[in-house]
Amino acid sequence: MHPYPHRYTVSASGSPVGNVAVTATGLPDIQTAPPAEFDGPGDVWSPESLLCASVADCFILTFRAIARASKFEWSALSCRVEAVLERVDGAARFTRYTTHATLRVAAGGETARAHTLLEKAEQGCLVANSLKGERTLEVQIIDQIG
């Protein structure tokens, strides 16, 4: 890992109507628009969906690093983040984030240890740690046969 501070630069450009192009050097462009809740088309990534995606992605990448360092065996992790946007003190902001994680481990795997590592990943996720709002982790651990 590179020493801190890390810097990230992303640009966006748009016109009075249509999608906004989000770009970063060396990465594919992303087209965005308001979500359906803000009268957008609902079929393009929005800032709100990108924020939730960032939390989910960071959670999985953090778990991967923690599991590797802990020498914990697992086969798959899926994650869904549900965020609640509310008006608070006259401003719209996300107030709650619920991370639903489903982890697949070998049959007879250490489910208690898996749960602890998932909690560490939630607590260590730098994206989630950068946000205001209540955070909840809901975990399902599946023992795979074979």
C-alpha cells in the first residue's frame, strides 16, 4: 500500500438536459442521471446509487483483505446496501445504511469467526467510515456442502 495521504480525482460534465459523464484518468466513463425518485430516468447510475455501490464494494474489498490477513477460507461474499435518504434540518441527506452480507464458507466452517471478520470489515470500511448516518450490518453465513 502507498503511504497516506491518497488523492483521488474525478471529473463530471453535463449540459442542461441528458446524462452527466463522470470520468477519471485510466478508467471507463460512467453515464449518470438523477434517480427515479428525483424524476430521473431510473435506468442509469445516479450519485445515490454510486454512493451505495461504493459502500458495498468497499465492504467486500475490506473483508477480502481482513480474511486474507486472518488466513480465513471463504468462497463468495455478496453484499447489498440499502440507504435511506431523508430531509434533516432542511437538507436532504442519507441517515441510515444497512449492509446485507451473505458469506459462503466451506461446510463446517467457523461461522462465529466469519461473523467477527464481517463485523471488522464493516467497521473498517473507509467509505462507510467517511459518511454520516447510522450503520447496520445484517449477516447470513452459508455452509457449503462439499
